[in-house]
Amino acid sequence: MTYRRIAGLFVVMIAAISWPALADTFARSHTCTQPVKSDQFNDNQEVAMFNDAVSAYKQCIAAFADEQKQAADVHRDAAGEAIDEWNNFLNDNDLN
């Protein structure tokens, strides 16, 4: 392998390594609202309303966490596919 080919491969590898640094630099946060617990509830209806608000908050947080996990899975799968493609390229061209 010539020096120019090695240098070109090195440049491509550096560019490929730095490219992910530009992706997803901003992670959004959830928009769930925490319920405020009263120091004293006046009746069972207020307790029930607070419990409903806690349940809604939990569901909102769980949905957000699940959405983020699914996005991470997509990114992880894409990274794995890219690595597999690179390894196949190396094997197909007897570069390893």
C-alpha cells in the first residue's frame, strides 16, 4: 500500500471519528409537570386529585424515558451497522 493511500485512509478515518461529535449536541428535556403536594388536604377529593396528578406525572416521565431509550437504540444500531460495514470493507479488500 502506498504512502498516499495510507495517508488518504487516515484522513477518512479522522473525519469519520469527528463526525459524530457534530450530531445530537442538544438533548431535549421532558415537559412533565411535577404535582405540588399540599401541606394539608381538606378532603378525600383533594387526595384523589393529588394521586391522579402523581400518576399522570409518572406516566409522562416513563413515556419520555421510553422515547429517549428508543432513540438511543436507533443510534446504537446505526453505529453497529457502520462498524460492520467498515469491517466488511476491510475484509473484502484484504486490509486487515
